[in-house]
Amino acid sequence: DVKVTQSSRYLVKRTGEKVFLECVQDMDHENMFWYRQDPGLGLRLIYFSYDVKMKEKGDIPEGYSVSREKKERFSLILESASTNQTSMYLCASSLQTGDTQYFGPGTRLTVL
Amino acid sequence: AQSVTQPDIHITVSEGASLELRCNYSYGATPYLFWYVQSPGQGLQLLLKYFSGDTLVQGIKGFEAEFKRSQSSFNLRKPSVHWSDAAEYFCAVGPLTGANNLFFGTGTRLTVIP
């Protein structure tokens, strides 16, 4: 079974802090994704990566950056956290283009 | 542009009753279609997917979905709902080529009453 893990289930940060969310997958998947989930808005794609050191912007990349130095790890970075970034963050991975995405358990981030 | 519509924000059914969750999509070609379920505080779990072939797809936990090209729909069904099915359900559509991401609907929250 594919396993996608996220470094924290719950995180509380202060406005202006730099925040790192880590995601690791163990199935040698090419593609990895970061989404945020907000009530009534569903899942919105922040960034995705289709290879090591490669990244593409999703629908809402503003205020975020990502890093993929190793195939199994995809990090989401909030350079200067703001209260409107309080949300649930979900990481996913997939083997190939358009393939099934496998999700981690999510990180609920609160920015005070 | 691609889009996915789940017209029902919240549905309540009695345990043992049948269930149908609606999903309509807008896409330029035959898409890949998915249904995911999210239990409270959890990530998303794949219920079933349609890539090609038989338009009636069987999934886990007794769920099935039918792809109807003429209606641009991919509705999820279960003949008899269990209390453990209470969760949020997301329909998603994936592209055949190009970008890797899936487009998700806004979700339908299912409440099951005894």
C-alpha cells in the first residue's frame, strides 16, 4: 500500500513566522502535490512537482513556495505566515500523469 | 475550462436507506473520474475511479458509480448506507495529458441518522 505521511497533524504558528510542512511518500511516485482545503471551497492546488527539483504552480501559489530535493519528499513553505493561511493542508502523490492520487492525513495549520 | 460540480452540499439519510451523490463535470474529452471519501480529521481515501471501459464502476465499502457521457455525470451510489459512511465525499476529474493535477468538487457532507 502507498503510504503518504505528513510531519505534523496540528500546527499553531504566529503571523510572520516561516512555516515548513513536510510530506514523504514511500512508493517512488513521480508526482507530488500540495492542496489546501477550506470549507465550501473543496481542495485547491497550491503547487505540484513531477520530478526532483521540478515544480509547477497550481491555482493558488501566492504566499507559498515548495522544495523537492529528493524524490520521496515534498516540502511546502510559508515564507511569512498570515492568518488567511489558516487551513487544512493535504499532500498527495501519484505514479503518473492523471493517475490516482494518494493522500496523507493532512496538517491543520492555525496562524494566530 | 475544466470544472466539477457537486450540487448537494449536505445530505442526510437514514441508516439502511439507499444513497446517491451527484457529480457533474465539464471537460473537453473523456476524463478520468474519481470519488474520494474523507472521514473527520483524516486525509482523502479513494473509493473508486473510472478511466475507460465499463461505465459502471465498483469500489470499496460497497460503493459504485456510473459514468454517463451524455449527461456529463459520475454519480456515486450505495444501496444501503451504514452509520460508518458518514463523511465528506469528493468527486474529482483528471486530465488525460498535460498537467498532473486533479480538479476537485467542493464536496458533499453525508450525515447518517439511526
